Amino acid sequence: MKTSSDSFARQYLRESMEILGLFDAAALDAMALALAKVRAQNGRLFILGSGGGAGHASHAVCDFRKIARFEAYAPSDNVSELTARANDEGWETVYAAWLRTSRLSAADAILVFSVGGGDRERNISPNLVAAMEYAQGQKALICAVVGRDGGFAARVARHCVLVPTVEPGRITPHVESMQALLWHLLVSHPALARTATKWESAAR
């Protein structure tokens, strides 16, 4: 609870620490093991997000490829294709069409970063909903890191980690902050990590 002597920074950090204490570590271990199984079977990983989630997807793809030696892609990195599809076919299908062209299969996985998890009825992240529906049809593994009630992602993902809400006025910044922390956890997980990071290897 906030007191009159609290600075905003102290309050935000305390909220973050509370969120960290509420995570289900077993769910994170299970997600890491499931992704490691996909990699072991020569499957690919497609990381999807919009807005901040698209930025996360790009960074996470780098880490999964470099640290975990996982063949990974972010559809949002291809601006030309993304905008061409949005212009010609509509925003809702941009990611599903990208996955279809990439021949997504049951051997592959998708990882979704979203605050709300998508809600077609309210027209929230319909592009992510359509992509997850396509992945369902292909029997690909669906993983997600989302906030609030998790929306569509929480209903369909085999492995879904919910970022708990501790301050309703700061759901988005906390969810997006924690998404970055959690993908770094995943690529550092013993089940997935294959390459030492630069500073750690230099120190040795």
C-alpha cells in the first residue's frame, strides 16, 4: 500500500517484486521443457506480438537464435510483407497469412506476447487471435505470456504464463516489463541455453 513517503520509483519497484513472487515457477519450467522438445525435433519457433509485443518478439528471436540455437522468427520484423498484407488483405490476417506461407506445422511452436491475450469480439488484437486459431488448426504448440485474464491466448495456449495484476492502473507497463524478464529466463533455462552470453564468457 502506498504511503505519503513513497516515491513513485519505490512504489513501482515494490509492485514489480510482488508480481515476481506470484509467478508459477513450475509453469515456466514446463514451458521451457516444451520448447526444448520442439527444438530437439527440428521444429521452429514463431514469436508474435503487436506494439510492445512486436518489439519483444524481435529481441526474443535474437536471443532464442543466438543463446538457445533455436530456429526462430518474428513476422513483425518483415515490415514490407506486414504492411503489404495489412494494405491488401487487412490487419486481422497479417500473422496468420505469414504463418501459412511459412508452412507452420505440428512440429513448430508459436510464442505470443500480449497484454490482453486477444479478444475478437471486442476487436482487440484480432491479428493475434487469427494467428492462434491457425496454429490450432495446424496442431502447433502454442505458448503465451500475457496479463489480466489472458484473453484468447489463455484459453488456447498449452503453456500460458499470466502476469499477475497487482496495480490495475499499471497493467500494461508491468506485463511488458515482465515479458522481457521471462523470455530471458527461458533462453537462460538449462533446458534451452546452448551458448554462453558474451560478458559471462569473457569473465571466465
